[in-house]
Amino acid sequence: MTVEGTGPVRADLPAPTQMLTGPKVFRIVWKLNTDILVGYCWCGASREAEEPIALWEWLLDHPDTHPDVDA
């Protein structure tokens, strides 16, 4: 498959070697072969959920327990 102006699209790309880190970085990943999503807060806390809205609500409310961090 080719996307106009970009060259071939590959579905077998390797895992990223770098990820964003630091305060205010949230991550949600899908557990392969399940209906489970895992949310990770920048502080290292994580939570699993089947509903993305519930997971985002937790991630966005969770920082209220953190000390203030400059953006």
C-alpha cells in the first residue's frame, strides 16, 4: 500500500526506541488480543479498564494527587 506523497506504508514497523517522558505525559496502550486498555500516568501509576472514557477520566483526575508541576 502506498500513501500519496509518502511512499509505502508498512504494518510491520519496529517498536519505537524513544518515547515522550516527563510531567504531564499520559499514555494509553491496548493489551494485545484483549479488550483491555492500560493507562499510564507520568508518575508511574497505571490502571486497566475496558472503557476508554473511564480510563481517560482516571488519568485526567489522577494528577490532582501530584504535587504542582510546571507545564
